[in-house]
Amino acid sequence: MSRINSNINSLIAQRILTQNSSAVTKSLERLSTGLAINRGADDPAGLIASEKLRSEKASIDSGLNNAQRADQFVNIAEGGLQEVSGLLVELQSLVTETYNDSGLSAEEKDANQLQVDAILQTIDRISSTTSFQGTKILNGGFDFKVTGVNSNVQDFKVNGAKIAQGGTVGVTALVTASAQHAGVFLSAGAAAFDLTNGTSKFTFELAGTDGTREFSFASGTTLASAATTINNFKSVTGVSAKASGTGIVLKTSDFGSSEFVSVNITSVGGQAGAVHQLSTINENRASTTSPTSFASVTGTIRDEGQDVTGLINGATARGKGTTLSVNTDALDASITLKTAAATAAGAVSAFTISGGGAKFNLGPTIDTNNQVRLGIQNVATFKLGDSTTGFLKALGSGSTSNLIDGNLETGQKIVNNAIDQVAKLRGRLGAFQKNVIGSTINALGIALENTTAAESVIRDTDFAKETAALTRSQILAQSSQNVLSIANSQPQSILRLLG
């Protein structure tokens, strides 16, 4: 061509030089920032995907921090409970020691009571001062809020529940099979023993959950008197007696499959009558099935109790005595029913959970699946124990189970209950810490690694690839500059035509 107004070759060279310079600039930006995507124009789809992954990574990281914070929370609670547990063991030792009545002076009993009072005060102090960031942990502040407790409920405990924001959870127990005492019925046919002669004795060995005792009754002894004698040793055998018509009902103090009563008649003495296992329908009358006459008894007649069975909120519950308990993802609770409700099939609207509990969000999203509520009961002395036996404060000076003039048998049962409650609470916290928090931390840690890796693949610069692209772009840019120089000098050849 011999035109000078329009240098097309120069325009082409300029365009290509601009493109190559832009490629160099982009490679330098990616290598200097370490990011393959610095703006939406770099990769619109990749930007959307990486931003979502960044958001997920931030949520997972926060969930991981929450789980680690929950772990520290439980550590502090465990520390307080461990000290309470040690104090209760020491309290148990003092109660047992003081029961050695003749071996202790009045001054020693007074000294032991002073120790008991100090222990009770220390337990209350630990309960009221153990805290996490100023929030009390063991004073009942993290127990569940329960309303509308049914009159048929003897006792209850809520360890965990999932509650929607602002919602409530109704708890209903459905008894499908009643709780029963273990027991036998000694049918004598009259209101008093009637033996063949005045020297004969009606003798039997009575065994229960707590122990064994032998009883002998002479002719003419009324059944009511015999029942009183047997009841004098109720703490030894765990079996109570009641005269009922022409016989004596012998049954365990407690309900459940772990309870039993056995009778071994060693001397009939000519007494007429029979031994019956208690009816599963009505414990105060003999069963009509398989009665065994006194004369034909050749071994031990044994009867075992029965645990209540049923459902709690539709889930199969574990029965023990008159207590139903359930542990699911939605509810962890136990309900002890009063005798009338535990021994009859039917539904009991136990109570309503309206809130409370120590709430943790152990996941990247805010929903009930990632929410865990943990009930931490009050461990003060007026809460450790139960309404049936009594509470720990009863061991204090002037109370019903004090060491000086109180009922130490009841006191020991109260301490045993308290030790059991604290141990179970510690076990529950330990299981939560190990199996829930520990597993959550491991799972979230892996999720954080994988999400970070996925986001890195999309957004981070591949330095090997980008360095090669930079070298290529630099070479092409230099080549474009040389070509542009040549294209700009081409119109000068036209001057030779004018020459």
C-alpha cells in the first residue's frame, strides 16, 4: 500500500500491544495479591461460588469457636462439681462415724456436727459462686423452666430439650404397664395363728432386697401383732407387712424389677393356710393362681416386682420403679410418678418446658439441629436430695438428721442420694463434653479444612501457571512494541516515490 493517512498496520500493532500489556498487568496483579479473582470481571461464576464458600467458612469457624467456648464452660462446671463431690464423700464419712453412738463422746459428736455445718456452708458457697464470665453456673440459673406440673408427678428432672425460639415443649407420660411391688400373701384363714399345740411355732425366713430375717410366731399371735413384729425389721429386710383380713401381705417398700420378696417356711407347726404371690392387679389381695399350702412348701416362694413401662412424648421410655426416663435428641428427662399414676395404665400430662437450660449453638447455622440445651441443676444443700427422703440441709445443726440427736439412717440416705445426683450430673456433663463437644470440634475442624481448600481452588492464584502466563505476556508485549515501531516507520518509504 502507498497510503499515509491511515496506517492500518500501526493500528493493529497498537491494539495487540494494548491486549498484551493488559495481560501483563493482570498477571502482575494476581501474583502480587495471591488471588486469581480480584474483581467480578475476572470470573463472575467463580466469584459467586467463592463468596458463598467464604461465608460458609466464617460460619464454620464461629461454630468451632462456640464449641471450644462450650468446652471451657463445662470445664468450670466440672471443677465446682468435683469439689462438691469430695465434700459429700467426707460428709458420708462423718455420718457413718457418728452412728457409732457408744464409741463417741458428746464432744466428738459436737465436733463432727461443726464439720458437717462447715461442709454444708461450703457446698452452698460453691453453688452460688461458680461462674463463667460472671454468670453463675451451679445455682440453678441453667436449669430448665417448668410450669404446670401435674399432681400425679412425684418428682422430675429435665436434662436436655430442644425448644424453638419463643416456644414451649409439653411433656406427657403414657403408662402402658404398671409398676408393682414384689410380695407374697400368707393366708392363715383366721385373724390369729392357730397351731396344733401351745409349744408349736410357725417359723419362716423372710428375705428382701436389703437382707434376711427369721420370724417365729406362737399359736394365738394375732396377724396384726405379727405384722408389727415384721415391720420392726423393715430396715433390715426391706419388706413391710400388713394384716389384711385373714392373712398378712408382705411386700417391698419400693417398686421395680430389682425388688424381691422370698419366704422359706421352715416350721409349719400345724398351721393351716397357703402362700400366694401377690396379684399384679391388686397387691392387697392374693392371686388366684398357683397358691401353695404351708404344708406342701418344699423350698422358697419368691416374687419379684415390676418396673413401670411406657412412653414419654411418643418415645419408648426406660422404666425403673415408678420412674420413666427418656433420652432422645429432642428430650432428655425423667418423671417419677406417684403410686396411683404409676400403678394404672393411662396418660399423664406431666409438665411444660417453657425455656431455660444452658444453650449452645454448635454448628455453622442457627437452627434447632445445631442447638443444644443442657440442664444444670442447682447443687445447693436445699436442692440435693429428694422430696421423699429429704434434702441435704436436713443434716445441719438443729435439723431432723443432724448428727447429735437426728435420724442418721435417713441422713445417710440423703447423703447417698446427693452423691448419686452429683455423680450423674458430672457424668452427663462429661458425656456432653466428650461425645457432643469433642465430636463437634473434630467435625467442624475437618469441615473448615475442606471448605478452605475448596475456596482456595477457585480464588487463589496458581503461581506456576500465572508465572508462565506472565512470561508469555511480557514476550508478546515486547514483540508488539517492536512490530509497532516497524509499522510506524513503513509510511516513510513513500518519500522515495517523491524523490
